[in-house]
Amino acid sequence: MVVAIGMDEQISWPSISKDMLAILMPISIWGVIVVVSRFEAGWFSFSCSGLIGLFIWLTALAYGEKRFARLTVIGVLVAAILSLASGMVALRG
């Protein structure tokens, strides 16, 4: 076990990889769009990452994975910030 979080909750390496997946899933959609096209087109990826993040969040809540659901929301918020940055660059020039 790695670190004690709460009362009796322990985090193991498999749960850390699952947490990273929850955060990186929405961000990876933005990354693929930027790599395939260009940085200015990355604003468009939020429509996909937002919807996919919503359905992942709902699925995680349905299975009782509250931590995974919270981390998915964090991933969607980071993807939104990256998409906003891409949109601002696209509007500038």
C-alpha cells in the first residue's frame, strides 16, 4: 500500500493508475485533436471531451466509484481550460 488517505482507505498502485486514467481520458481527446491538426483547432475538442466525460462520470457514479467520478470532473475541467486556451489563440490570429 502507498499512502493512507482517510480513516481506513488505502491507495494501491492499481488505484493510482485508475485515477490517472480518469484524469487523462478527457485531456487525451484534446491532445489527439491538437496533434492531428493544430493547436488552434483544439477548442473544438471540448464538445467531445465534455460529453465523454459526462458519460464516464455518470457510469462511475452508477457503480459507486465516487473518487473516479471526482477525478473525471477534474480531467474535464483541465480539458476545458486547454480548449479555452486553444480558442483564445484561434481568435487572436
